[in-house]
Amino acid sequence: MKKTAYIIIALCLAIVIFAAIYLSRTVNTVSLTIEGFTPIRDSSLAKKFTPVFISNSEFGMPREILYRASVDEQGHTYIAYHPVWDYERNSTPGLVPFLSRILYTGGLHIQRIMFGEADIEVVGIKLNSRKSIMEIRYERPKSYDPQNFVVAHEPVVLTGSFQPPLMFRVVSWNHLFEFIPAGKRSEDETAHALQLEPEYFTGELWEKYTMVKVHETRLRKCRAHFPWEREYIE
């Protein structure tokens, strides 16, 4: 019996060691220097184009919006808006959502280990030289089903002419979005949309929320952001 117990313990230790090595192995190295962009800090400009958000009691509203901005060599201005929630949680009844709450967003807090505290998403816009919106970038859920353990992200790029304020509906428990064009907004949605004044995403806050992991592993991932955001104004 003792020999069997020793074998089981040895196997368990081997599995733990293998898992630790596998999960801590670097799978991607992130560059902090981005060529062709010059960071700017312009809260008045950021405020002018701040998107508004519509949500419900289940998904909740963001508590704040942080921004970073940059200008490329062609004179285009880029602004990234980061709505911040205290947490994300799938409150849908069922076994799989329960496991998500126990393992991912609560209990073991795998989500916090992988990304960091709170939940931070991103909406990006590109302005032309006349400071008009010519491009919108965000992520929406792909084939969304709250009974799934995870939500697949689908990047969206919209080009054209857009007038502020841009409006987004929160459509998943992990706070992904659906863009609502100006002609498809109801009076009720417009009246209840949340518009926050953006604050600059300082280096201190960037580090607090561990936005970038220079050495990404299978268990430590960068948070939602655009590469040009890695350079900023002190």
C-alpha cells in the first residue's frame, strides 16, 4: 500500500510540475516600442468623441472610461477608450455558467490571474486630418451563447463617416459590444445611455491593471488594447 501511495504522490507531483512548466512558458514577446506613432494627451479631444454605452442590470455599466491617444505619420489621430467594470460574471442559470463563476471569474479567479483586476475593454476610433471619425474598432461576441464556458471575440472594423456620440450596447456578460448606428437608436436608449468623462490612462494605472505582459504565457495574457497605446505621455 505504501508503495502504491508513493507512486500516486509521485505522479501527482509530476503532473503539477509539468503543468507549471507548460503554463509558465513564454508563448509571445510583446514589443513596447511602436514605430510610426507619437502619443498625445488631449482630454478635450477625447471628451468630444467619447462613446456612450447602453447596458442592463445583468451586465452592468462601466464605472469609468480611460483613454489613450496617438498620431501617425500621415496625420491621423487614434483614440482608444477603455470602459472599466469592477468585474465580469456569467449570471445565467445552468451548470456551465456555474463552473465559469467558480473557476474563471470567481473561486479560483483564473480571469484575474490571466489578465488582472477589474474588467477592461476597448473601443478605438481613427480621425482624419479634419478631426472627423473615419474608422471604428471594437469587439463583439461571435455566436454568443451564455451557456458556453467562454465567449468568442470577433474583431469589428467599420469605415465611413460617423458623427459623435458613438453608441454601443453591451451584449454579453464579458462586456463585448454591438454598435448602434445613429438611425437605429430608440428614444429610450438615447435617454438611458451612459456617457462618462474620459480620464487619461496614466502609466501608473496601466501598470496597476497589468495591461501588457511583455512575456505572455498561456496563463498570463495582455489585456484588450491597441499596440500604439504602449507609448504614452507622462
